[in-house]
Amino acid sequence: MVTPSRITLARKRRGLTLAELSQRADVSLQSLSNYETGRTAPRHATIGRLATALDFPATFFDGPEIDELPAEGISWRARTKTPARTLDAARAAGSLAAQLYEWIDQRFRLPDSDIPSLGKPDPETAAEMVRTRWDLGSAPAPNMVHLLEAHGVRVFSLAPDYAEVDAFAVWRGTVPFVFLNTMKSVERGRFDASHELGHLVMHGSDRQCTGPEAERQANDFASAFLMPASSVLGHMPAGAHVDQIIKGKRIWRVSAMALTYRMHDLSLLTDWQYRSTCAELSKRGYRTDEPQGMKKRETSQVLTKVFQGLRSAGVRPSTVAAELGITVDEMNKMLFGLTITSVDGGGERTSEGPKRALSLVT
Ligand SMILES: [Zn+2]
């Protein structure tokens, strides 16, 4: 028996409209629409054509109903004007990753969620409260992926097909999820992770977490969380030169732009100094990238351990993918850039680039 919502989910995952899929799978629009609403069920051969057109194993379509990630609970960190269907595709990918999480959760003991729901304090105070609760003091934040995971956040990679989307966070019941674009610079990835933590903490119970105001709050939270005021005031001189900022950013492992913003926020840079520093950084290529930035990706401890554990138990990743009814490629995208690959010969290396990261599960 086909589960109608699974056809819709797979179609959204591929970013296709009904009309596009109808053409690709050579199924009439009316029939396709009937399959998705459950009015009629596709025949065996039709399922095969849909599966091929959508690049999903045919077994995917007869699984149980999938609990999708709630659209209204997501605050997108994405380029403005990102088309709705791209966001739908990223959300569908997230819903599939949540299936992988459930599979793992049934077999491994994962940390419980310890994300405080702080209502609506100002972002600076919220960041301080989380730091206190997690015993971070005012020290530079450690590996953000490990930190989130240690406090019960399920971290997955955004499918690398969506470069426009940086990150998103969502509560699925009582379980917090964060999806990260692992193709950005390491420094920006850390900022994204902190930004999403801000959403989970400040907008957790409030479904109205979208819009410019929520984005500003999450950015301010990330800034304060990664660069505590006392620490920045203790290390950075007022009116610091660009070179001092480029050196100083290594302390907190943030982008030069983020530190510049924070210093201005803390009145260590005047408006004029802030503007001229930004202009100089832009000129040196720091607007969109992080020249000579951190090389080592912040990878997932949980996913790495899980797949190592499975491997030593003789469970191949392709088996996991098959049980979930997805392709190995689809599963690789959820882990993309987050897992440690094991090289033949026993050595381990961090997956750094797209090509290497995708070799994990082949
Ligand atoms: Zn956001």
C-alpha cells in the first residue's frame, strides 16, 4: 500500500511541482494529484516510474506516515528571495533526516535535551544564561556542533544542493533539531549554529519566530554567545586596527566581520571606525569568505560514533539507508561534512571537502 504523503514528501524533496513530476514520470496530472490526495492508488508499474523520476527506492512509498517538520516552527536562515520550493525541499530533507534520527534513537542512547526555554529576555542576557547553565563561563565557545549535541540537539547537514539556505532550527515535539550548511567557512558555520541555538532558546515555544526582528535577536544572541562581552573587552583594544581584528578573531573562532560587529556593539569601535573596518575587510575578501580561516570542520561526535559503532557491529550504511527506504546518496547528504571518514588502512581524517565527505558511506 502506498502512503500518499510520501509521494508528496519525495516530490517536495526534489523541488518538483505536480506538473513537473507528472511529465517526468509520464503520469497524468490528474492521476498524480489523486495519488497524492489518496483518492486512488498507483499501480505497481506507476510506482516504479515515480520512484525512478524521484530517485527514491520504490520501498520508500509504502512506509508509514512521516511526521513532517512543522513549517510554521521554522525560522529560515537563508538568502532573501529564496524560492518557497527550495525551502520546501530543505524542509523535506529535514523530515527525512528526522527519520534517520529516530532510527538511531531506537538503537543508541543519545544525550537528553537540555535547551532552556528562556521566554523573552534580551539576547545578551539569554546568551549569558545559557553559558552559565552549560558551565562555559566566559571562555571561548568550544566546537559548536559537539556543544549542541552534548545538550541534546540533533544536528544534521543541510543537503548540499541548497546553497541559498544557511541553516534552520526546529522543535519536533520536545526534540530540538539544527540543520547546518557545511559548505560555508568554519567560522560562519559556528555563527550559524549559535544563531540557531538562539532561536531554540528564545523562540522555542513561540511559533511566531520568523521575521527580521527574530533574525536580529538570533544574530545578537550568537554574537554574545560566541564573544562574551567581558572576554572581548579584555582582549581587544578600543579602535583596534584591521590586522589586530584578524588576529583577534582566532581567540573566539569567529569571522573577522562578526568580531568587528561585536566590537562596534561593545563601543570598542566608533561608527566611523566600524564602517572603515568593514570596507577594508571587504577589500581583503572577508565579506563573503574567511581568508586563512579555520581549516578543520566542526564535525558531529554523535553521528561519527553512531556510524563507527554500526560498522564495528557489521551494519553497513547502505543497510541503514535501505531500512529508511532512501538512497545511500540521500543519507550521505544528511551527514555531509559532519562525519569522520575512515580511510582504508586504519587512519582517520576529517571530511573537509564535498568529494571526501561523500565517500563516507559508499
Ligand atoms: Zn534565524
